[in-house]
Amino acid sequence: MDNALAYFKQIFILAKHNAVQPYLPSRSVPKPKIHRRAKKWTLYPHPNLRARIRLNLDRGRTPTLDPTIDHHTTTHIPQSTMATKNLATWAISLTNPPEEVTHAALRSFYNWVGCTVGGSNHAATNIARKALSQFAGPPTSTLLGASSSTDAQHAALFNGIASHVHDYDDTHLDTIIHPTGPVASALLAITETLDRPVSGAEFLTALVAGIEAECKVGLAVWPAHYDVGWHITSTTGSIGAAVAVSKILKLDVERMAHAIGLACTQVTGLREMFGSHAKSFHPGRAAQNGLLAALLAAQGFTGSLQALEAKRGWGNVVGGGHRLGEEIAGLGERWETLRNAFKPFPCGIVVHPVIDGCVWGNGELERIGVEAGDVEGVVVRVHPLVLELTGKTEPKDGLEAKFSVYHGGAVGLLFGKATPAQYEDDVVVDGRVVQLRDRFEAVADKTLRPDECHIVIKVKGRDDIEKHVDYAVGSLERPMTDEQLSLKFMDQSVGALGQDKADKASQWCWDLATQDDVRRIKDIL
């Protein structure tokens, strides 16, 4: 026993002082019996000690490790699964995406500008600016809708918060990532600091690279990553932002790979924060983190070149990243930007079928001459995920109401619409809304898809009114048109910018692909 204790004491001491070079005891130390029970030990002083104890080597010598391999973070990974480097290589080489992909990215940018302007005066955005503006640097980058500028890092944060605070931004439906907020907030902030013109085409290509990056890594960890409580918009958004900024800075493959690694190690965002200001902080922070990662990498700051795929890298740590190689290999084959959808309602996207059906129900009640307040009850059957994400029965303010299928259905049925105005705090506690909301019953039905619902409206003395919603407006099957996006943009922008400025901003954004210098956005917004 004494020999065993002496042996492990040596192991711990030398591992502590020499974490890279392996230590194997000399022949002078007897091999303790404890080695025969090594499989039962779970605590080792060095990450590779288990393997080294089992090596069939002369215990009197120290084997030399390959200095090109980081033995702390890397296992022997086939080249085909080197996701970090392959992602950087693809992003660097991306030029002239297909026309339909570029237009989809344009729609994403247009929607992002509208949402950011619309959220520029929200309490969460104002609090963040008030708390942090005193620490800002030179005002190089525009705060959309605020008629002011700040340094790039704070612009990325503040615009990221504003873009998501109404939960009105875009959604990659396969992962529930809101992709444009983190990427565009970082990309625009850095673009405005450059000493060269950046064309709209170059900007959109970088935007595509960032969106594709975050959605592909999101697919690799979905749904396990989300199920354990990560907010996937934030955890993938910093990676997408790092890729987009690295591309606009024209970094080489290795430095972009380092930027991806630096973004990975700043992973942040918990679903527990939903219904609070912190939810909108997530994409803002992701934008800021991705921008920081690219700026550091541009100056030679390093991270792991296997940050995504290594044993202790992003994919394995945040959950189930076993498809990273497969998803990254699919870059440029299936474009995730084309699978990005836009919200007609400012709330959790799983509520949209219910709102869509209730807006239709409002028209039916009007047709038969019945007030929404006279409805006896409403039963909505939804996928269980809807209740998991949006089951708040008594929301106390607008932020909580965004995660209440009951509130969404009630305002849709009562007002025939659900815009940011229907999610203001005073509307959430309005007596008519509360009364109708209390008459809603939501039932989980596993036979339905998350984007499907069935609604039964019970009216005293009349037949039930029923509606089955296969796909809500805003889904890939019923996408919002450019005209509908324009109406949404103007609805959010006129109050902040005024009619004339909002009109000019809308047209400038639609013409982004042909703009010769994106930096001129500060003259528009």
C-alpha cells in the first residue's frame, strides 16, 4: 500500500508541474497492485494518464509527443471531421452565392433592420445603453433607430439586443435559431469601421457565410443542445458572427479558424432567461463575442484549431455534436439561408399557428355578429412542445406574454391581429384580454406537429367554430411575401424614424445588393 501511495504521489506532483510532457515512473518504483484495478478509477491527475499507464513502453524513458498536436484538447480525428478548419475553408472560398440565396439573405437583413429599429426604444435596449454607454469608445458604428453611434463592440451588443427584444426576428425553423441578429449586428458594426468601401454584394456574401455557419453547427447539436437548456441562438450566434466578421476582414483560413475557436469558448445563453431582458441580451452578447473573436484572431490571438470537433470542444461539451463533420460537409449543398422564416407575430414561433387560427376566428365572429367577449371558451390542441415553451397562463408583462399561447390566442381573437402593440404591458393586464385569456384551454396532442394546431371556439347558442391550421403564415409553406415584410418594416419604423425617413430606409435596404458602400447606412438610419 505504501508503494502505491508513493507511486501516485509522484504522478500527481509531476503532472501538476509538467502538464504536457507525460510522466512514466522509473523501474526503481515497483508497479503497485492498484494497476490491475485501474479501470475502476475515474480521477486521473493528467487528462491522458489513463492511456499512458497502459502504454507498452519502457518505463524508464519519457516518450516524445508530436509537438504539432495539442494533447490537451485533441484526439486523433480524421481529416474528414476537422469541422473547424473545414468551416473556415468553405467560408473563405465563398463567392457569389446563388441568386435565390442572396435574395433570402437580403430579406433577412431587411427584416433585421426593421426589428432593430422597432426595438431601439424598448426598456431593455435603453437600460443597456444607459448602463454601458459611459464605457464606450469612438462612435464609429450606427445604433439603428437611435440617431446615434457608438464603438463597434457596443453597437454589436445594443443592436443585437434591439433586434430580438420583441421576439419579432427571423427563425431558422429546423433549429429555432434566430440567425440574423447576432451575425448582422456584428457584421454591420465592423463594416462601418473599415477604411475601405464595402459593397452590398460583399456584405451579403459575408452575411450568408455567417448564417450558414451558425445554422450548420446548430443542426449538428439539435435537439439535445436545446433540450438541456441552452439558448441555441446565442450559443451558435457567436460562431456565425465570428465567421462573417472574419470574412469581411479578409482573414486567412487559419486565423478564421482561430476566430471560430475564440467564439466557441465564449459560449453563453440559457433558456431559463426566456421571458426576461436577458433573452434579448443573448443575441447581443453573441454578436459582441463573435466580433471580439474575429478582432483578436486578426491580430494573431489564438484558440484551438479543433474547437468545434475536439473531445473537449464546443460540439461535445454543449451536447451531441456528433454530426458536425456531416453538417459542415454539406455547406453549399443545402442552403440554410433558404430555410429562414420571418415572423408575422412578435412572440415565440410555436404560438403562431394558434394566433393565425384565432385571427381567422375573429373574422368569423364578426361575420356572425358575435363579440369576442361573448365567447364561452376556446380549446386549442397543440404539440406538447408548445406548452413546454409557451405555457405561461398568467403573464405579468409583455416579455412574459411572448411565451404565453393563451395571450397570443386571446389577442388574435379579440383584436384580429398580434403586433408589438398587443404585447405592450398595459395590454397584457387589460381586463378584456385577461377575461378572454382565462377562457382558453390548451391541450397537448402528440399527433400534431409543432407548427400545427386545431382550434374550437365555443359560442353560447351557436355551433362551435372550428379551424385546423396546418401551417401558419410565416412558415416555409406559407412564407411572408416581400410586400408583407415591407408592411412589417414600416409598422416598426415609422414611430422611431418618421414616415419620410422610414420610407427612405426601406428602399435603401431593399436596394442593398446594388449599393456600392454599405457604410453609408449611417446617412439613412
